[in-house]
Amino acid sequence: MEENNEDVLKTNVFQKVKQINHLANEVTIGPNIPKKDTVGEPQISINSNTTKTMVNSDVNNVNKLPSREFWKIMDLQRQDKLLRDLNRRLQVFKQFDKSQLEQSQEKWLKTKQNILQDVEKNEANVLQANEQFEATQSAQDALFKQQTQSAISRIKARQEQLREKERLKKKVLENVNQIRANQAKFNSEWLEISKLLKGGPCITNVLVKSSKKIDADLFQTLPNEMASIIEKCKIKNGSAIDISDVQKSDEVKSKVIKFRELLQEAYAEYDNNIQATKANVPSNISGIEVSKNSVQTINEPELNLKIVECSESQTSDLEKLSKCIDMGDLQIYAEIMDFHDIFRQSFAQLEYDSTLKTFKFDLKKAINIPVNSLSGVTSDHIMDKYQKLHRLLSGQTVLIADKQINASKHPQGIAFCTDLLAKKFVIQGDLMVSSNPESAFCYASVILSLWNDFPNFGKVLLAYFYKFCPYLVPYYIPKEMGESDEDYYLKLGYQYNDGEVEKQDKFLKRMTGILKLYFAILISKPKRGQNISPHNLKNGWRWLASFLKLEPQIDITATALHVFLETAGFEMENRYGTVFHKVLKCILQIFMPKCQQVQCTGGAVTRLELLLTEYLKTKKFQKPHGFMDYAMW
């Protein structure tokens, strides 16, 4: 379409030219070009030289040329001009390319120089930085080595202190045991003396008769001497005892043995004299003997009272203690608490190091987050929390709140976490189980699994159970001489707020949670693959037997027994059968009347009565809510 328009335009132009110039008498292009026979027409070849010649020829000849040749000449001139313009333009382009090349080369040289300068500068900076880093690293290595050596020295010194303390403690324990053995021998000898004086003649006659052999003052001084030694054994677990006290107890023991021997000799001698006198006295004065006997009968009770009082002064503390705790349980309790004291010393440096607050905070977070979120929703959920706690106590890295935490970064970190975790579980009994009893079995299963993995964790856990709830020993802690009410109530498990002791109902609720958690441990099962429970129902039987031997206390006795039967009663019945039925009968017939005699502030005894009444009707205890008789996870 565009080509046709161009041809039409050219045709119109040449028609105008024809009208103006008579020489242009033909249209040479376009659709109106006349048809001619051009076969015989010669071809004209024109080159650049020809063009120049034609141009230089006379202008007048132009008018003589045909119009076709004219346009050819014009076309050649145009082409020649175009070639010249192209050549000039080409030269311009070449010149421009050359200029651009030179500029680019010059620019590249400058850039290259700058790069080389930057490289040299960077190399110098890197070398300087390396030198500074090496110097800093060397200083840090030296400081770290110094700190490590210092830490090792402190640890060695601490270990040496612990060994020395343990040696001293062992020595003190040996001294205390020796004194206790001497006390036992003293009590045995004094009991023989008491029997001798109770069944023999008047002590006044004996002492008067044998005044040269027997020191009558020993009758009062010996018990006091032994009592003073025993009192020293009570001060700071016997730390005030030394070898001189052991020697003194040996001397007191020897004196009482000698006193008993002399008294027996004096009694035998006096008896022989009486027998000899009787053989020589006439029968008609038998009434006098009766009167003597009457005098002796009147005087002996006063003497006997003194003897009993002296004997009781030696055994009164033991008798009082036996009313509060069974002697076998006392030994277990002492071993657990002693172990916990030594265990806490193993991480004392970390616990009181103020420079490690961040590290300790991370460890607490690694324990609190899994324990606080632990619930029996799914088995996968329980396994996830268990694995995090297991890895933490194993010294492995755990991811808590997008942060990697490893307890083994500090030599005492694992022991610190073990103690913290045991305490946290017992506190969960106080805070969570008291409000949601079903949660006890979820905690119990994880506790047993960790107990199997880490035996020390179980011992520390028991220590915290006994500390927060001494009724699990069982132990009714007596009040000591001069002890304040606050200190005493804190030992019993009460809490204080602004100097005020908590209400009884709140105290019983907290104790119920801790008791529930402990009794749940006795009947729960660890995770799959762990077939043995480290703290099973045998401990529940031991607790019940010891608990029923003690005198009931206000509220807490009925509460503890109710929680035990409600939680573990069905399992005790399944395991022990008839024997357990007999125990329940004793509770109903003997123990319950004692509980009812104790004044209570709440419905503890009533709840226990209702539970036992329901048992009498159904002949069985119901399984507690939340209990699983199989390994869930």
C-alpha cells in the first residue's frame, strides 16, 4: 500500500515537472510510463570518473541530453554524494570508536589501578586484623587457661574440703556411735541397778553399811554426766563431739559398771549379814522383823521413784522420739537427708555464683517449661516432655523457646538441674495436684521413668517430699526446747505470709496434693521398656504400718490416711488381700476411735469415716480418676 502511494506521488511530481520544463516530456516511472521497445537501445555504463567528466562538461549540453540520461546522471551524482557522505560518516564512526576504545582503555587502567590499590589496602587490613585477632586470641587463651587452672584449683580445694568435711563427719559419726554404744551399755547397767534397788533392802542401810566402798554421790552424778554428753551429740548433728567426749562416756560407762558391781557386792554382804542375824535371833522377836519390814516397805517407794526418774532421764528423749517416728523410718529419713545435704554441696559453687545468672536462668527455664506444660493429653506429648528432661539431665543439648541449652557446659550444671527438677515436681504436687488430682498420675509416670534413668534424682525427690511433707516419712516432728513457733510450723510444712501462718484448710489442701502425688508414684508404671518401678507399693505398705503405730495428730492424720486409701487402697487390696482386710479392721476398731478423740478443725475424720463406710458396703475401693493400669507411653 505504501509503495503504491509512493509511485503515485512520484508520477504527480514528474507531471508537474513536464508542464514546467518542456525537456521533461516523458514520464519515466510509475504506472503511466510509455511502453517502448528497449531491446536495441544501448546500455550506458557510468562510473565515478564518467560522472566527474559529465559534471565538468559544458552545462549547455545538458539541455541537449535526453531526459532519461539526465536523471541517470543526477542519480549517479546522488549516489556519489551518498558514498562520500557514507565515507565521511564511516570515518566519524571509526574516529568515535577509536576515541571510545582509548577512553575505555584509559578508564580500565584507572579502574585496575584502583582495584590493585584496594586489594593491597585490604590485604594490609586483613594482615593487621589477623595480627590483632591472634594477639586477642592469645590473650583470651591465656586468660581461659588461667581461669581453667584457677577453677580446677578451686574445684580441687573444694573437693579436698568436702573430703575433709566427710572425713570429719565420719569421725564425728564414729564418735557419736561410740557414745551411743556407751549410752546403751549405761542404760543397761542402770536398769540392773534399778531392779536391784527395787527388789532389795533399804538403800540407806546398804549405803551406810558399805560407805567405805560406795560413793553415794555417783547415784546422782552419773546420769547427769551421761545426759550432758548426749546433749552435745544433738548440737549440729554431733559436730560439737570430740574424742574427749568419747573418753568421758567410756569413763561414765566404767563407773556405772563398777557402781553396779559394788552395789551387788554390798547387797550380797548385807543379805548375808541379815541371814546370819536371823539364824541367831530367838523366835519371839519375829514381830520386830515385821515392824522393820513395815518400815522398809514405807521407805522404799520414795527411793524407787528416784531410781525410775533417773532411769527415765536417760531414755526420755528416745521414748519421746519413738512416739513421733519409727526407729527404722528414722534411719531411712536420716540417710536421705544426709545424702541431700552432700548432694547440694556438689553444686554450691554454681548456685551462689552471681556471674552465672543467665546460665542458671536458662537451666530453670529448661525445667519449668516442660514440667509446667506436662499433661496426659496424648502419649506423644508426654514422651516429648520426658525426652527433653532426660536429655537435659544426660548433659545433651535441648531446644527450649528457640534457644539451645546444655547443662554440661558447667561441671555442676547437671547436679543443679537434678535438684531443681526434683523440687519442681514436689511443688507441682503442692500447686497443681491439689487442684487437679488426676494430673498426679501423669507426673508420677514421668517421675518413675526419670528415677530409673537417674537414681540420684529419686533420692533427691524423696528428700524434698520429706522436707515439704514430713508425714510421708511418717514423722510428726516434735517442738524443740526454745524453738520459735514459726520455725516449728515451717518444719511441719506450714507456710507464712507477712508473718502470719496459713489457714488450716489451705495447709491441708496443699498437703493433700503432695500426698496424692507420692501415693500415685507407688501405684503408677514407668514408660514402655522400663518394667521395674524404683519406688513401688512395698513402700506404701511400710508407710501404712509405721503410720498406724504413731499417735494420731489433729487433722493431718485422718487426711493422710484418707488420701492413701483413696489413691492406693484398691491396689493394696489387690496385692495384699486378706492381710490388708485385717489392717482395715484394725483401723476401724482401734485407730478410728483414737482419731475421733483428737479435736479436729475440719471434716478430715468425717471424710475418712465416709470412705471406710463405703468400703464396708461395697467391699472394695474404687480406682482413682486418671489412673492407668498400663504404660501409656
